[in-house]
Amino acid sequence: MIVMKFGGTSVESAEAIRRVAGIVRERIAQRPVVVVSAMGKTTNKLLEIATRAAKGDSKGALDGLEKLRQFHLRESVDCDAEVNSHFDQLKDLTKGLAIMGELTPRAIDAVSAFGERLSSLIVTAQFKHSGVDAVHVDSREVIVTDKRHTQAAPLFAETNAKLAGSIPELARQHVPVMGGFIASGVDGVTTTLGRGGSDYTASIVGAGVGAEEIQIWTDVDGMLTADPTIFPGGRRVETCSFAEAAELAYFGAKVLHPATVLPAIEKNIPVRILNSRRPEVEGTLIVSDPPPASTPIRSIACKLNITLVNIVSSRMLMAHGFLRRIFEVFDRHETPVDMLATSEVSVSLTVDSTRALDAIRTEIEEFAEVSVEEDHGIVCLVGENIRGCPEVSARAFAALGNIKTRMVSQGASQLNISMVVAARDLARAVESLHREFFG
Ligand code: ADP
Ligand code: ASP
Ligand code: MG
């Protein structure tokens, strides 16, 4: 068995889905299990509709919903009745949100799950139409999570039992097609795995059924040496390790959801990133122990919208327990900290999410001074070779020239060197580092 996951752009239209059917048909002997994302930008649109409804703009929300219905009907075959019945449910839900005037995480999941519920039905119908013997599987019946709506974590014992008990048998005769991203809690209520979570679904399924390979089909040739939206001159990484891929994903390489490699590591299943528009390209193979890279680093990841928080207190001098107090506050507000640097009396750290930052700031100000600087970015050099190449840092700083780095971290894993720069310098930083390490 192999798991083949197709992302939003790979299933964005009837034409794209026919292309996917062709790719799957060619690999039918490997007994594929297919996982699909919502079509195109559907998840964003659903969230926008829900937000509008909850703010009282029923008309705007229902108009948006109607457009989305027409789009799904236009791009599908042989499933109008099912598509319409899903949109009727969505309409009821949207009206309910407008009446309630609030959008709870549970409601967000109920709405956003429709993207994958619809795409998986539409892909199943198109596959059958194209002569691929597909069978729809509702992921919510096989993937069980905790109740943390919008960021749910799988309960592996339950999930693996359900997957192993149903999918291999189905895949003997048919091509199971499942929606990514969606799941349900033990109480059966719909949950989601977080944005970009369809990659994670693919690896959960792959590990659960003991697949030979997990394939992530997307709109680029594989993991590239730089984020193409920031620096378009990168090249394909042929192979990298699970640890390198996890690090790259965590520091912004959106081509993989950061949790994707975890189930794969557990069962040692290779993960391959492939381009659904250029299926002949070999893509990137991610394995536990790849051949060493010929360059000191494997790739450069980056992310924008990073906020720098500086915490200063003279009480920190020679004291212990200070960091614990700070982290307790972040923890209580469920805000992950990405990078950290300390001096004698100050701590600087970065966060991705500013949702709870005002509350965090107020609490920390009870025992220290806090300043917040928005509009930063992280650039991260990743590679197992960094461990054995002490000159990498020196070369990186020389390449950055006059670009000011606000924070630097070389992690305990010795697999990455991360630097915080102003957002406006990010593209220039990536370009300079890319020139230095990849020519
Ligand atoms: P999908 O819908 O298939 O899941 P995503 O948009 O989530 O696709 O991920 C693919 C995108 O990831 C690419 O189009 C690219 O813009 C972005 N990306 C960011 N960093 C990298 C990288 N290092 N290599 C490849 N793609 C990257
Ligand atoms: N459709 C979801 C999202 O847009 C999950 C995914 O595409 O992986 O976040
Ligand atoms: Mg994605």
C-alpha cells in the first residue's frame, strides 16, 4: 500500500482532479490510499463565510456560500445531489452562526470540515467517472482525536485500530479516498488537525495501515532550497532526513505540515514530495538515513509575521526560576515560543501567534519590563552537515553583510542555525544566504 495525498491546488478543478486520477491509475498496482485537501482555497473561503455570519453579515455570508456551491457544482461530475445536500447543511449552519453571533472553535471545525468532506466526495465521483474504482471513506470515522478544536491531536491507539481494521481490506479491491485535515473526537464531534493538516492525515493513515511510502503531491517539484514565494531561484532537494524535513517544516517550509514526519519516523516509512503537474519529476525523498548532502546545508526555511518579545528585569540577575515564571505565562495562554535568547538581565523570544499577547504582556509586566516588536522574520539554515562544519555560522554572517540580525540560535540538535531579522530584510537575507551556500 502507498498513501497519496493531493493538496488544494492539485484538486482545484475538474481538470486537476482528472490529472490526479491519471496519476493514481498509473500506480494502482501499489494499492494506493488517497487523501485529499479541500479544493483550491475553499478552507479560507469557508472561514471567511463563518466569520461574516458570526459578525451579523448574513447576506454576505450566504452570497459567499452560494458562490462556493456553484464552484463545487461546476467542477464536479455525477454528485450534484450530494454536493447540494452538503451545502444545504452548511447554509443551516451559517444561519445558526448569524443568530448566535459567535464563532466557537467547535463551530469553526464544523464549518471548515466541509471543504474536505466535499472534495473527498467529488474526487471519489470523478475517479469513478475516469474508470478508477474509488470508494469514499469518511475520515471522521477512522481518525480519532482529542477535543482541542482547530488544533486537535490524534489519539493513536484508537485511530490505528480503526485504520488497520478497515483500510487495508478496502484497498485490496478499491481505491479508498479520504478527506485530509478532518477527524472527530471520541464523542463523534467533528475536529480538525490545524491548517495544512492534510499532510498530517496522510502520514497518520500511512503509519496506521503500514504503508510502504507516503506521497505528498503538491504544486512544486519537492522540497526546494528556499521558499519559492520569497526567493524563486531555489532548486529541488533530492533527499533529506526526517529530522531535516521536520526542522524545515517547523521553520516555515509550508510544503510539509510540521507534524507530518512524526508518524513516518515511528514506522520508518519514506515520505516523498511530488509535483502533481509534473509527475515525471522525482521529487524529494525523506528517509531516516539519507546519503549526506554535498553542501553544508540542505535548505533554507523562513517565515514572516514573527513577533519579538523582550523581557527585562534586574531581579533576574543571579536569580533562579525566572524563566519558569515567564514560560508559565506563555504556557497558560497556549502560545508557543519559537526562539529564545538570554542575557544577564533580559530574555528575548519570538512568537508566531499574537492572539494572547496583550494578556501575556500584562501578566509579565507584574514582575518585569516588556517590549514587543512586530514585523520580524526568521531565516533558518537546516542540515545535518552543520554539526561537522564549524565554518557555516561564519559564512552565514559574512553573507548577511549589513543585514542586522536581532537574535541567533544554534539549537541543541546542531541541525539548524536560525536568525531573526526585520521582515523587510527577509527576502534579501534568504537570497544572500542562498547565493553563499548554493551558488
Ligand atoms: P498543498 O495545497 O499542496 O498542501 P501548500 O501550499 O500547503 O500546498 O504547500 C506548497 C507550497 O509551499 C509551495 O507552493 C511553496 O510556495 C511553499 N513552500 C514554502 N517553502 C518551501 C520549500 N522550501 N520548498 C517547497 N515549497 C515551499
Ligand atoms: N484544507 C486545509 C487547509 O487549507 C488542510 C490542508 O489543505 O492541508 O488548511
Ligand atoms: Mg499544504
